[in-house]
Amino acid sequence: NAQEDRFSNVFSRFRDTIPCYSDFIRYVLWHNNAVKTTRNLDIKAKVLFYEDYETDQVETTDKLLHFLGLNRSHSMEPFKGGKSYRDH
């Protein structure tokens, strides 16, 4: 398949510079499959980013709760930001 060949060519250039290359590929494939599944099954999805919690924890949490049809039941612990995949 031409798309798979392009994917393979692009990532083969970066294979040696990406830490945990196989985990990165699994991560990308999992997310691609999740997006395809939500579209194919017409499932509502909400995309949130880690950085959104860092910049506005309350608003980001409220958006998630609204999407899930839930209400806040108690106060939140402060978000401890500043982490990245490199921390693991």
C-alpha cells in the first residue's frame, strides 16, 4: 500500500533519533486506530491535550465533565505540570 510505504520511508529516517522507536510507533498506530474507530462507528470523541491542564486546569476539566454529562463533585487537587515523555 502506497500510504504504508510513505509512512515507512518517513519514519525510517528518524528511527535512530526517536527514543523507544517501537513504543512511538505503537503510540501513533493506537491513536490513528482510535480516530478511525470513532469515525467509523460515529462515536463522539473529545480531544484534550496535557498542556491544556497546565494552562487552565479548571476550564479543561469543565470541558471534559460537560462532554461526559457529569457535574463537578468536589474541588480538584492542583495540577502538577511541567512533565514530558522524556521524564519517563
